[in-house]
Amino acid sequence: MNLCNIHTHTNAEHSGPGFSISAGTGEHGGFKCNETASLTEQELRDPAAGRGAFHGAKPGDTIEVHWVYSSCDVAPGKGLGSCMSETCQNPQLRVEAQVFLLVNDHTALDFKDFIYRGTQVNGLHQPRALPQNTGTPVLYGGSTTGPKYTQATCSPLQVTWSVRPSCAKLDINSLYEWAAHGNVFEEDHSHGVRQLVTAEELLSPIR
């Protein structure tokens, strides 16, 4: 499958073993990483003093990153519209998800290791890499997310989700750099979250 989009959400849209602290409801609700309250003063110092190129993000924040893949013959681009084309309107979609805790620490994970820089494998667009050592991904069938969808208003696009269960620390400097240098996805801020779907009749089996 082709990588078609990379974007982030403020707080985790999923609840998992490593991100189980409720951030409340609403567009910027969701869940926070369990280590949020134990960060050091240095980890919480904002090197951009609130003016980072990835707008609104600061050390101590939780974000959920989505790497979106499509069965269509498409190239990476802005928004989920990049995952389909005029000749491929009903793609199979897969999302690889990782929850990160943003810290001011150059020894933490570097977001630039996971971005798209023209990499192709067997003719398919791919990120440079995906996060490792954050647990065996949980697989389930669902749909696309974001604050405009709820369990009463469903997304029309079906997705095979692959969600890693543990949070990982990410150097916020690398996220600022990704936005400052420009990216094909035109991403410069985190999006809102969809609240958890709790209606049992809407839930698929988890593997």
C-alpha cells in the first residue's frame, strides 16, 4: 500500500495501556500519556518559547500520529483526499498509529526518522521508518477519525487500524523542524480528536 498522508491529533484518540489519563471530552479531549506528570523541568522547557513552527504543540503534550496508507495508486499529499483519486474513490485504507509524549530532549525519538522523504519500496511510497519497541500493535476494523465524527455520525471511509499500546517520548525540536522545513502534507498543527466509540454494536473485534 502507498503511504498517502501523515498527520497528528492533540491527545490520543485511543485509550491504551500507556495512555490512559483522560483529557476530558470535546475536540481536544482524548487521553494523555501516563508519564505526563513525571516529566522533568528540562523536559518541559519549550525551546521555542511558544512560537514553534508546529503551532500549538509544547513539551508535555500528548499527540497521536497517524501514518495513512492507501490501496490507490497515489502519492503522499495534503489531507485524506490524497489517499484516493478520480479512478479510485473507495480505497482500502490502513492507519499505523503511535502515541507520543512531547519533550525537550534531543536523546528522545526524532520525528524526522519517521517522516516521508521520497522513499519508495517496490514502487510504493513509504515513510523512512515506523516506531519500534512500543508493543505489538492492536489491530481492528474501524473508520477515519477527527472531531466531526462521533458514534452517531460515522465516517464513510473504512480503515484497518494498527495501534501501538505504549507511549514513547518524542523530541519536540524534531517536530518543530519537520514543520519549519515544510512537508508534502502541509501539516503545521495537530488536529482535534474523535471521542471513543462505546456503543457495543459499533465495535469490531480486536486482534
